[in-house]
Amino acid sequence: MDFSNISVFRLAGARLDYLAERQKLIAANVVNANTPDYRAKDLKPFDELMRGQQAGPQGVAPARTSAMHLAGFTTGGSVPEARKPDQWETTPDGNSVSLEQEMNKGSETRDAFALTAGVFQRNLQMLRAAWRVGNG
């Protein structure tokens, strides 16, 4: 069975690939923490990368097929999105790697990887259960 035709598997696979690549960059940043003039690298957030693949500038909105369905919400609320600085510090030799920041990014990446792998696994289990019922 080709799982690339199922959107949840395609999205989870793309997210896992993204997280693996981000982990490689984080590891490279840590390795070069004492290299003069080394600039820390990171990938664009995953949602920004996926935004270009969606139908429009507002992204995908749920369809309301009944007046009884709850209306969605917009992300442009009254609370502004917190912005993280691009880098926390730069050493006198020009190195912009902060080990604390890299460890935080590594933890976030590990947690996101575990969550995405869990979603992938649960959807696979649902397909297996449906296959057993359909063929049983």
C-alpha cells in the first residue's frame, strides 16, 4: 500500500524529515560552538514551509457543512505572537552559538519528533484495525 496518497502520512513524513534535518543543524552548531566567526544555523519553522503548499495565504480552513458545526477561529487574535531573538549572544571572536539555546532547540525537536512519530504510529494502527475488520 502506498501511504503517500494518505495526507496524514504524507504530512507526518514531511515533518519527520524536517525534524531530522533540524537536528543535524543543531548538532553542527554544538560541534562548532568554539569555532571563531561561526554563525548558528537553523531551519525556517515547519509551518512557514508548509504555508507555501496550502491553497491560499490564509491557509486551509475547515468547511462548515451544517449550521450546527462550530465556527473556526483566526490566529490573528488580540495577543501578539511572542518573537524569539534570532540569537542570544555573540562572543568576541564572532561565534553566535549559544549552547543553552541549542539545547532548548534540541529538546523541542526531540519532543516534536516523538509526537509526530506517535501520530504516524496511531494512524497506522487504525488502518491495520480497519484492514482486519474489512478482511475478517
